[in-house]
Amino acid sequence: MPQKLTILVVDDNDEFCQNVKDVLELEDYQVTTARDGFQSLLILKQREFDLVLMDLRMPVMDGVETFKIVKEMSPNTSVIMVTAFIGDDLNKEALQAGARAVLGKPMDFDKLLALIRQIIAQRSTDTGGGR
Amino acid sequence: MTGEGKTREQLIDEVQVLLLRVAELERSEAEHQRIEKELQQVARFPELALVPDTAEVKKAEERRLTVERLATLGQFSGDISHELRNPLSVIASSAYYLKTRLKDSDEKVREHLDRIQSSVDKATGVIQSLLDLTQMKKSQLTRLDLVAFISEAITMAAVPVRVKVVRNFPQSAVLVNADREQLGMVFRNIIANAVEAMAGRGTLTVAIGTKDGQAEASFTDTGPGILAENMDKIFQPFFSTKSKGIGFGLPIARLVVERHGGIIEVMSAPGRGATFTIHLPLGADKVDGV
């Protein structure tokens, strides 16, 4: 039986975080949440995730800063950024740094789920690396 | 010789130019006639025209205040957008969860959830329009041929078959320096407004030309026209006579055109359709900042 896709959702808005977890769990994904970049790095130190879904602007440590560290710690982890600041310069920076996508808020869940299915498909055809 | 060392003829010429400029900004035929009479008066007594027209001064002051208010709003609109998008995200994600979870429940439940989602979409649209109006991105100027550009805009507008489009275009290119995305938005708005005004049936006449060193593009519809009391309001944010829409299209269009050094004017009378004319400086040989 294939392992469930593991997703870490990082957002300082607790309600949004919980809602995203609930939606993704309906799709049978295994979801953990963190409320800021710093907490997410502590979690990532303990275990690796297939996907990190992260808010671009957070207190303490913002999304791009965290993403760059995640990329070093877990190069095989895909990262999708989420933002309420549409057209922000950070969006470009995130994409240039290698984020899979930057999604606006309110989130288009159909788009998110399609992106996740693409990531799964890519992992299953990837013969060299990944989990 | 009058004050400042100018001759009487020079003074007459200057005042005539100023009054002609005022005439261009006026919107009704009656005003054109009034200005013409004044011109004749000025030619006889130029000193009388030096008294400032208080109505024009008041309009200019109102426009200046509007620009200032928009600039202030622009400083905060990014934060306002963020603060509104976050709770909207929670509402939308809860609606999505419930819709997925309750997909086998009765139609009424799904209907309510759809309404929640569509209202979130509308609210998000309002926020984006506010951002478009108040935080316009820096223009990326390129040389555009208005003839080709407007032809493309008409094609992309997917004008209904019952709207006849008449094109009065010159044989040669009419070049302007403009931001492709921003100017495209202006023409799309004006064409969409014209089609809506005609309720999907009528004639849209689009004319392109040059006059006095300026490019001109006019869009004339055969709709019901604009009421006289609304002529001053149509470029104000949140003013709309449509059943849908929040009235940002024309304010944004005016902002874009003026940022390009042009003006947008409208002529209309009830029952006689409306003509929106956009004047833009003709393109220079070199474009800065591209």
C-alpha cells in the first residue's frame, strides 16, 4: 500500500491552518500544522515531508527566509507558497528561489489539489530521488 | 502693449488657446456654443478673459483632492487587502470543506455553500479592483500601433454578434508609447461598457486618427446615452448604473490615460448614445525605460 503523502501546513492564521488541514485530510493526506517559520523548522528537523504549504508573510521568520532553509535541510521536499499580498515582490522572490507555485488567498483549492496530484505523479515517475 | 511686455495679439492668442482647451474638456454641444461666443467676446475685449472661471477652478481642485485621496488610500490598500483576504480565506476554505464533506446532501445545502463561495469571489474582486485603482504598477512603456492594438482589443472583447462594429481606421500606423497591459485594460473597459449600454445589440463605431500631435481613439455606441446629472459622476469610484459591477472601470481608465499624459473625455445625450474619446501623445522615436 503506497504511503500517504505527507504535508506540513505553515500559517500564522490558526483557523486557516486548521481548515486547510481538514480539506487535505478529506483527500487522505497526512497533515501536520505549524504556526510560523521557526516552529516549522523545528518540526522539519524531526522528520521530512513530501510537501510544505507555507504562508509567505509570517511573524518571526517570513516564508521566503524559511523556504531557503527548508530547501537546504530537505532538498526533496516540494514547497508551495500561499499569500494574501497579491503582486508582492516576495512572490517573485519565492518563485526564483524555487517554490513550486505561489497561490493567492482566498485559496483555489481545486488548483491546490491539482498541483498536489502533479507532485505525486512526478514523484512516482522519478527514478532517481525523492521519497 | 499690455502687462508682461506682450502685445494685444499675443494676449488674444494665449487666451484663445486656453479657452479652446476648456472647450475640449467640456462635454455638451451647448457648452461648445457658449465657449465660441466667449471667444468672439475675447477677441474684442481680451482683458475680460483674465478673470478665472470659478467653476473650472473648483473642478480642478476637486480633481486634485480626488488624486490626493487615492494616493493616501494607495498607501494603505495593500494592508487593507491583506487584512480582508485572510478572513475571506477562512470563509472560503470552510465552505470548500463543507461542500466536499456534504456532497451527497440535499440541493439546498449545496446551494447555500455555493452562495458563500460566490460572495467570497465577489468580495475578492472588489479588493482586487481597489488595489488596481490605488496601487497601479509602474508603467512599462513600449511602442504600440493603436490601429493593431485596438483591433486586437475588439477581437479579444468577443463582442456579441448583434453588435455591429464599424472601424474607421487609417491606412498607416498610429504610434503611441504606452504600457500594453494598462492600456489594454482601458480599451477592454470602454468596449465592455459600450456593449453593456447597448444591451448586446447596436452599433459600436471605433475611430482612430491623429490631431494636433495627439493620437485619438473614439468609441461611439448607440445605447441610451448618459443622463446629464451622471456625466460628472461616471469617472468617480463606486459610481455605477449597471446591475453588476462596482464602478471602478472608468476611474481606472482615466487614471491610466492621464498617467500616459493623455485625457479621456465623453460626449453624450440621453437617447443619443455616448462617445468616449481617448487622446494620447504620439509616440516618440525612442522609448525610455523599456
